Amino acid sequence: MHPNNHPEDLTPTAMTIEAPKTAKEVTKKAKVESYDISRSDETLDLAKDLAKFIKDNKLSTTVQGKEFVNVEGWQYAGSRLGIVPIVEHVISTSTDTEIRYQAKVTLWDMRSQHTVGAGFAICSNKESGKKFYQEFAIMSMAQTRAIGKAYRNILAWIIRAAGYEPTPAEEMDYNTNVPAAAVALPTPAASAPAMQVTPAEPAIAAEAAVAPIHYATASQKEEIIRLLNHPLITRPEKTKMLLNINRLDEERAVQAIAKLRKAIDEREGSTVATAVAA
């Protein structure tokens, strides 16, 4: 892959920092870094790049002999198109006997400045394999699934063109553990019935002790994305922030915004000083 082909090249300014030497290079650069989801020829080029990225970074999961892309792979595909996920809400729909969360994610196109997709998902400790999950893990999985679902709604055919199943790997959690759970449950019950209570007690205590996580708001994420589009923000900085934006809580989002603003102010001052000196 060309060293300048990065998912964070989202603005015209960033894309023209280093001018290619030939007309052929100009055409190739524009085609790779300015993907248009409405143009099948361009997105097929993205599919080839995506297949290599997923394979090199081991971003897929094998389920019953088929390859399903992890949410990080879907995020990479979206970032190459300038489409980023915004978590609208993560709502608890829990009951006295069940921990359950519902999440909604929308997709924001940074070029058109419009919402271009959405996804809903839930996660529950009643699912097979999640009986002893703590509450924050159930909430986090609902969010992760919603991100994958939102991208699937608009990018499934690109993932298929890359050679993978058009369903996010995280959605397969609903079925992955069913056979194992059905076989394993009778064994401990027959050998040591009293031990059934032991693993549940610390899990319940831990769930009660965990404070709710307040993830970054949609307005905070939009401000971070706006600042990341500034031409003085480097490519590695954009990539790192875009891949981790949905893991930020409100406090860390405030710190990230402050850090980006400070970096831009300092670099603008340095640029002005250099120009004056010249």
C-alpha cells in the first residue's frame, strides 16, 4: 500500500501536502484517497485494500468455516470513506433478573456533513456465554454491535467484495456458544450442585460495585472530528483518535478536545513564527 494511503486523509488540504511527481501518480492518489461510495469502481479498489488490511492485522473471526470481519475492520472501511460512527445513546433496559442494554449508532459523513446510516443493537447476560458478564461489558458489547450493524447497513457489499461474510463478527455472538453451553451445564450440576452458587456471587457483587460509564456525547465527538480535520493535525494522530473515539468517556473526551486545540494553537504559532523569520 502507498505510504500516503491512510484512513485519516479526509480533507483536500491533507491530501495535497506532498505533490506526486507524475500525472499517473496524481490519478492513482486521487482514486485511492477520495473514495466515493456511489462509484462502484472506486469502492472495489477499496475492497482490495481492505482485504489486505484485515488479513495483515488479523481482524476477522472464523465461525463454522466462514470468515467474519471484526468491528475494527468495518471502522477501517468507513474511515477510508470519511464515514465515522457516532454513539447516540446506550440505554439500560435491564430487569431484576436480566442485565440488558440497547445502543443506537449513527454514521456521519465528514464530507457531506450529513448522517448516512444508523444501527441498533442489544446485549444481554441471558445470551449464551454471557451469564457472568459484568454490567459494563454488556453495555460495551451493545455499543460495539451497534457500530458494526450501522456500517453493515451501507458497506456490506464492500466487505463481501473483499472476500468476507457481510455480517459483523460481533453479531455472531448470539449463536457461537449455544452447543457448548448445552453440553456443559449438566456436568457440574451432577458432580457438585452446591458449587453452582460460587461463581455467581462474586459476579453479582462486582456488578453492584461498578459505576455507570458515561461515554462521550455526540457533540463532543463531532467537535473532536472537526478538530481532527484541521490540516495541522498529523495522519498518525487522526488514525489513533478515529479508531478510539467510541471508547472515550466524557472526561477523556474533554481532555482530547483540549489537547487537540492546544496542538493546533501551538503549531499555528510555530508556522507564523517561521513565516516571519523567513
